[in-house]
Amino acid sequence: MNRRLVEVENLKKYYPVTAGLLSRHVADVRAVDGVSFNIMEKETLGLVGESGCGKSSLGRAILRLEEPTAGRVLYKGNDITTWGRRQLKELRKEAQMIFQDPQSSLDPKMTIGDSIGEVLLIHGIGTEQERLEKVTELLQRVGLEPEHTMRYPHELSGGQKQRVGIARALVVNPKLVVADEPVSALDVSVQAQILNLIMDLQHEFGLAYLFITHDLAVIGHVSDRIAVMYLGQIIELANRKQLFSHPLHPYTEALLSAVSVPDPHQKRKRTSLPGEVPSPVEPPPGCRFHTRCPKVMEICRQESPVLRPRTGGRLVSCHLYG
Ligand code: SF4
């Protein structure tokens, strides 16, 4: 039985909005606003939502690549939000990130071999020869050739650079990887190969993923459970089958209605959402989704629904479900 690897408790990440010559703090962008969930060992938790809903900020706050404003993140039962620099260095061995744009995590002046080996060097792992062997072995595992150790990032295609990004994340044998839109910048023809590689490596390395994407088709392909995010909050969390066959939250229903289903008997009625996503600086009162919800009721304008358990271990935040 897999245990809880990560426990996120009421996590918040606000970005200050300043104005005037003195840069007075006038408001906050509430990118992540009171989020709680768990990630189990060796599972893939998909995190999906429209662009700007706060999912990348959440992923970065969990790894403390950005400082959370409030709340706790427990890793193997330890509260990492209180950890200092030395302990965080240890965390980087256990928890890594795959970025949307692999170019941004690669130094254009370093060879691929040095870029990956640098991670081992930072953590004081192995001799120079051992590091080279490990890098070469891992490059082959992610589908590249030993000769790529001598190449520079500009000599590689987008797909090859993402393979390097994956190797860089896995070289220290982490247990948790936050993958932030890892295929959305790639050609469609390459996306499936990278997704399959990410899934194969999960079994081989015993990894847990927090897999962030705006693409429901992708998330349906890779996830065990899926959390749906809207305007800084999780509004539904269920296993993949529950979510795709019977979404509860009206926002999840609307998102899924836009995904093509191969089986014509399962065809869904397409729901188009009116209006724009409201500003995270001033989210609507009550249910944050009420300005766009086709099922809005009076109570929704006044009271915020709470993320509550439903049958089958799923969670939903909506007044339709008491
Ligand atoms: Fe719609 Fe109300 Fe449910 Fe919000 S709480 S999703 S407005 S029905």
C-alpha cells in the first residue's frame, strides 16, 4: 500500500500589487488561495485548469521554488515550509521539476553532459568519471546518444531538449517530480513520445508526479487522480475514471464537454462558459465560479462552498452537493 508522500495544507501564494512612486502595497494577486490535497507515493496526480488559474504557482510553491504566503507542505511527514537552506538542498535531491520550456533550465554555454552532471556536482555525488558514466547512461535511457553529452542546447530539437530536461530532473534519483506543462511547447508529433517516456520512467524510478497541464486529453492519459483548479482553488478531485465518466462540478463538466470522446455513445453536450475568468486580485464573493456557472443559485453568490468528500473518495466544492 502506497503511503502519503506530500500533504499540502491550506497553501496560499499571493503576489503583491504595488502602485505609486513609493510602490505602496495596494492589493494581492491570489494565485493560490487555500489549497489542500495529498500526493501518494508512486502516483500521478494531475492538476488541470485554464491558463492563469494558479496551477504553476502551486507547483512551484510545493517545491519552495517560490515561498508560500501561508499554509504547510509536508514531505514524508516533515513540514518543509520551515526548512532552511541546508535542508532545502537535501529536498532538491528528493523533489525535482520538469519545466515547460527546457531551454530555460539549460545554460546555453554548457554542454548537455555538463548541464546534467552539474546537478550531481552540486550534491557532491560521485567522482568525475562516475558522474560522466551516470550522465551517459541516463541520456541513453531518455532516448539520446552518448555523443549528446558533447552537444550544446542550440544543437538539439525541442523534443531532445525536453529529454535532457527529464534526465536533469532524474539524475539524483528523486521520489517526487513536478512536471509543469512538460509537453505543451512541443510539436504534436513528439508529445506522445515524451508522455510515454515520462510514464515509463515513473515505474522504473518509483516516482510520484504532480503533472500540471491545461490539456484534459493529456491529463486523462497520464493521471491516476485529477485535481481541477479554478481561480486559485481546487474545486474537484477524483480518480481519472470518476472524473471523466461522471464529473460533478459544473466547471469540470464544462471543461470535459470540450474534450473529444472516441465512443459516440458517450458523446457529451458541449457547454460553453459565458464571460471571462474573473481577476484573481478581486475574486467574486461566494462561489468563485458563480459569474460563469450555468447552474448558479442564490446561495452561490453569498456563500463559498467547501471542498467536501463524496462517495468513492472524491471531493467536490459546490452547493449543488449540500
Ligand atoms: Fe455553480 Fe453554485 Fe456550484 Fe458554484 S456552488 S459551481 S455557482 S452551482
